[in-house]
Amino acid sequence: MAVGYKTGGRQPGSPNRATSAAREAIAAFVDGNAGRLQEWLDAIAEGVIEPATGDKPARVLVPPNPVKAFELFQSVVEYHIPKLARTELTGDGGGPVQTTINHVYEPANPKPIDG
């Protein structure tokens, strides 16, 4: 490195090639399998049973687990609809928020003032 300034490397703000390639590969995988997502979630929720054949009885390959299917669905939705950051409102000094409401009552038919 030259004295006092940078002479090579990536420019600030330019994307890393490895990161870009990984993101492109993940996007291609997601795009290629989006149609199968419903099938996978149904298999998890409803379970998978190997049917009976000949003298072999039916057996459960994947037990039904609708809760797990819902959790997986939620994790996928986060990539489409990001979670909102939680915010906390506080008043002065970190205390509760103080609200003041000023209400002025005006009668519908005011009486004239006799002078």
C-alpha cells in the first residue's frame, strides 16, 4: 500500500462477487421450487403414508404436523413480507407518554349578553 492512500481493491459500495453469486443461486433455487412449496407444506401438515402393498402393511413415513407446517410457512413469508421492527414510545426521561387534551365547551345556542 502506498503511503497515505489506498491504491487497489474493490471500490467502496461495490458488491462482493461471491455474495452476488450466492444470492443469484439462492434466487434461482427459490424461483424453481416456488410451485412445489404448497406440496411440501401439505406433506408436512397432513403427513406421508406409504400405502400397503401385497403383504406389507401401510406405514407412516412422515407423521402429520400442522404446527410445523405453519412455522415453516411463517419463515418463508418473512422473505416476502419482512417483519416490522418493534418500537417503544416513551415520554420525557424514559417515562410514560403524557397526553393533554384541551376541550372548550361552546353551547349550541349561546344567549346574547345584555349590556
